Amino acid sequence: NRWWAVPAAVITLAYFLIPLDGPIDKALHAASFPGDIRRELHALQQYGQGTVSVLLAIAIALLAPGRLRQLWVWGIAAALTGAVTILLQLGLGRPRPRMPEPCAPTLILGPFGQYPHTGKDGVIRLVHSWDLTAGISSDLWSMPSSHTAFAFVASTVLAAMFPRVRWLVFPLAALVGFARLLFDAHYLSDVLVGGAVGYLLTVFTIRTWGARFGFADRPALA
């Protein structure tokens, strides 16, 4: 059962899409979205993040107390995803779309590359993506999208717990990725890698430790 094949294919696709990230970003921002849609998408970006996840966990504990143990899998998957995404962001050092020139959509600094940042004092300093003292480190963490990754963690766990909601939660996670594109936080390849990482690590968690917490050894999505 090659459950990892689809996310691996998505990550591979993202690599080949990097040269198209710039044109895709420009085309998206040339489109017009009504204010109500933009506001809704702005709020939906928080699906899978801390507060929303805690509220969902509380709702599950109240409505389905028999599944309380399964929430541990969510915590483990979220911790793994957080560790992997931050390591990738620090190591890849990709500037976000909102960053000014000389930032090109294809620019990936890597762990040793430096970005010329103009401070409030007007002095230009060269900074690494892992230099937390520079004040812009998170602006060099575009790849992968952690919001999208955590959205797919939430959706994958919820789909494993309640299979009937999978047709709701996975499109919701995809909307998070779309919102991150729309609001200049990430490129398309960043979102694809983030979603694939979140899904991959969550299914791995379910297959590895899920049985201890009440999941079937191999749930349908895995």
C-alpha cells in the first residue's frame, strides 16, 4: 500500500512548478474578488491553527467522548509537522511573495544564502533565514506553507475519525492554501509542499501510533 505516493507526487510537481510561481501569482492578483469573499478567506486561514484546533478538539471531546484518546494522534502529527516545516523553512530560506526586490519568485537562499534587508535605520544588512535577530526571518520562510500543512493535519485526522466529513474537511484545507496565495504569504509550490507534508506526516502518525489510541491499523485514508 503505497500511501505515500500521492503526497510524494505532489511534492515533485511543486518542484517543477517553481518557475511558474511568479506568473501564477501575478494572474491570481490580477483577478478581482469581492470584499466579502476576501474577508471569509482571511478568516478561513486559521483553520488548523492553534485556537481553531483547540476548539475543534473540545467539541469532539464533548460530542464524541469515546474518541477522546484519538486526539493524541492529532497532537503527535501536529508536533511532527511543526518540526519538519520549520526545519524546511529555515533550510530552504525562500522569500515570501510580498518581499521587495531583489527577491525573484524563483529565489531560494538555502541555509547559507543571505538576503539584503534594509533596517529602520536605513542600513542594509545581509541576513540568513535562520537569523531570528534580524526581524524578518519569517519573511524568508515561504517554503513550505505551515498554515496549509496544519490545515491538512487537521483534515486528515478528522477524516480518519469521522470518514463522512472527508468531503468537507479536505476542500476546507485546500481553501486555506488558496487564501495563503491570495494574501501574498506563499507561492503555489509552497502551498503544495505544505499540504503534502501535513498529509504525509499525519498518515504516518496514524499508521505508526494510531492503533494505540483507538484507530484501525489501516484507516481508509491511509
